[in-house]
Amino acid sequence: MDKATARVVLKSLLERFDKSSDVFLTSVEAESLRAILDLEPAAVVDAPAVPTVEPAFEIPVITCPTPEDIDEDHLMCLDFGTSFSKAFACSVDDTDDVPELFPLAFGTNAFGDPELLLPSELFVDGGELYLGGAARAHFNAVEATQDRLIDSPKQFITLTKDVTDLHRRKLEEAQDPSGTLTQRDALVLYLAHLNLRAEQALRGQGLSIDLKRRYAHPAWTPDHFKNNSEAMRRIIAEAIAIGRCCGDDLSSNLSLEKACKIVQLARKAKDDELPFGLIADPVLEATAAGAGALIGTPAQRRMPYVILDIGAGTTDVAGCICVNNPSNDRVTVAEVTPAARAINQAGNIIDNALLKKIMDKSGLADGTAEYRRVQAALKRTIRGDKEVLFMDGALSVGLVTGDVVDIELDDFLEHPIIKGLFKKITDLAIDAAFCVAGDQNAVNVTATGGGAGLPVVKALDGLSIERDGRRVQLLLAEPMPYELRETYPKLVDPYPQVAVAVGGALPNLPAQVKSIKEGISVPGKRYLAPMYKS
């Protein structure tokens, strides 16, 4: 090989050494080659700074309580609602006529009274995830548009939804621009926040946090019931675990990145690492909501009931036959399956109709910047405006423009949207009543949820309907038992909204028995007659 070729080969070797770590030469060997080849010494390059690597986030190991650690004297029920969630604890000593109730408050309201409602909301902003009350407060503070608020995570699991598939469903882009959170993630994080706040309230009542808890679930279809129940049990277990391990992070807000790590690690936890021992059997929302009325069924009677739950996102109806046999420990309830129905229309529809009514009366031109500004401001207050309208019968709304719009309740109730919604609710109740009536000519209707006081509910009392030659009368039944009203008078007004949480915590919660397809009918007369055999 001639010297010129050798120089080219050696220069190529040095070039590969400078550019690739796969070619190994000592620094002395490299400099010697440069000297022989009459090349300039290699420029001194500062070693790249070693990036600071934060230690991997890990959920601390949770010590699952043993059966001996669990407080068997009390029970808690968590009601995960569309707009608000609630929690109640109750003494399981059922020897007393009136059980000892423990309202679990999530703070105090402006009047210093216990706040029994926790917003079922999450909000992503600036790389942070806000939970519950903090989500609503920050959403209002930044004056965000409504589509950015994750304001009904319960709808991920209602009606015909498959809970086992939630980990594949991303949140809407407006809700999570990063595209990192799934519906299952949002559900686990919110329920962790709910469990954390409920356990804080338990401590405030002097109770142990190691007590069993029921969760109330919607009426899933038979095709989804088994899988959804198992999936929800795992989700609740993960929520309890991370609520206890990461309480400081989940009490208000945390970085979105950390939230994603928390739920990912929780999903990888093995079953024996999660506190399944704290989860009691779930309770059907309709059974829990109507428990107060159902346990009042007179002895030696079987009575038909319709449970009408009007929430924010859905209106649910269930029908059941309640039997009070003194020889049994508890009243039994058989759900009449054809009566169970739900519609995705409820309080939110009324909010939207009221918003439209106010905007129409404002005189502002649709599509203008002023119109959009007024509308955005109203969306943040419309729920409270609605409550004032239905309570006082009239509403005066101050707009951000300085104008005032007056709304009369009687006029608002004539709005086509409201009339249409109220007709659907009435039809739901009537259809359910005929399903459960059997040979009875009267059916008890118990209304719960935020919409229990709506005029459409009051109009059901005494309503008599004839259909196919049968006449059935609807009679409103108080959702709160008389004994509880006497002992806990402060619960009378909020009871319809907390009925599921209270009912689910009662030790004498009606026992759910096998569902039936129709109402109880009186059998025909029986006759003694000869029996012949050929």
C-alpha cells in the first residue's frame, strides 16, 4: 500500500472515531495518528452536561387493612352523581328504630352550613389537573368555555356504556389538549378525590377510615352488568389506594404529567396489593334512592313503587315490588325489569333552555362578540339562576353588559323544550307505574335527585290514568322516612339530593331479590274438582 492510500485510510479511521462511539481508540492513539498525518489536534469539546433525572415516581406501598382492622360497626355509601357526589356513613346497629347517621361534609357553604355536595368535575389547564371544587373554582377564575370542563364523568359508566372499554377512550380534545388522559383515568382520579375527601370527613366525625363502603351504580343492561360490576370494583379499589397514597396531590390539583403516572402505576398493581377488603357489595341507585320510602312498607303488605330519579344528565326510572314479611329480617325488593328506563335529558336540558330564554330576551344579535361574552358568563352561573327561578317563581339576571333580564317561572314553563321534557318524564313515570301495578289500582312514586322538587313531579301526585281498560293512580311517597325526618330535621330539605348516599348506608337497606317481569297479580279463584286418570 502506498503512503498516500495509507494516509486516506488513517484519516477515515480518525473521522469515524470523532463521529461514532463504536470506533475505539485511546486519546493517545488518536493524537499520535494526528501527529503522523500532520493534522491539527482535535478541538476540545466540553463534555455535555448530564441532565438531572428526577427519580421515578412510585406510589408508596399501601398496607391493606386486615379483616381485624376493619370497623364493622359502621358503613359508608358513596354516591357518584352526574353533577355532584355525596357520601354518608351509618351505624350498622339496627336494633334502634332510627339508625345513627353521619353526614360527610366536604367543607362549609357561604352560610357556614356543612356542604354535602362535591362537584363531579375535573378541569385541565396549563398542564395542571384540578379536581372537584378546585376544578369548578379554577374554571370560573379563568372564564373558560364550557366544553373544556369535564363536568359529567359519571356518564362514562351510565346506561349501555361498557366500563371495561374505558381505557381505550380518550377525553375530548378540548377537555385534554395533551391527549394523555382516558375516560378510565379521569374516573379513577375523580373517585380517588371523592374517597380522599370522604375519609377526611370520616376523621372529622371521629370515625375510622377503615370501614367498608358501598358504591351506588346505575341500572346497567343484563349484557353489561357482570363485566361492569367487576370493572367498577377494580376501579374503586385503585381509587381508594391512590387516594390514600397520594392524598396531598389529589386533594385539589396536581400536574397532568404526575396524574398520568399515578393512574398508570395503579393499573399495574396486582389485586392483592389493593384494598378490596374495604369494598362492600354495591347497591343499585334506584334501590338506594328509594330505600327511605321502601322500608316504610307496612307489615304483611306488598306494595308497588316507582323510583323517579331526576339528576343533571339523566332521568332514571325504576319499578319494584316491596314486600314486608315480618318473618324476614329485612324488607325485600324485587325490581320489575320492564319498568327500568332512562333518558339522557334532565336538569342540563332545563339549564340550556333557560340560557336560551335569557339570551332571546337580551336583544343581543347572535354571532356578535358581545353576544358570545354574555353567553359565556351566563353558562357559569346558569345552574344557580335556575334554582332561584324555581324557588322564587321569578328571576332577575344581571348581564355583563349592565342590562337586566327578567324571567317569570309560569312563562318559562310554557317553553317548548320544558314542556317536551316534562312530558317525557311524566310518560316515564306512567309507563313504569303500569308495569308494576299488576292488579293494584294505586302506585307509590318516590322522586329523588336535584329535580325532585320540579313542578312535573308535584303534578304526578293523585294523577289517574286509564290505559287498556285499566286505571292506575299515582301517589307521591316521601323519600325520607318519618323517623329520620323527626331525628334529623336539617336533612329534610337536602334529602332528595342525598337520598342515594343515605339509603345506601342504611343497615336495613331493602334486600334486592330476583328481578321479575311484571307486577304482582292476585291469582284467580281456585276450585276443588275431581281429577281423572285414564
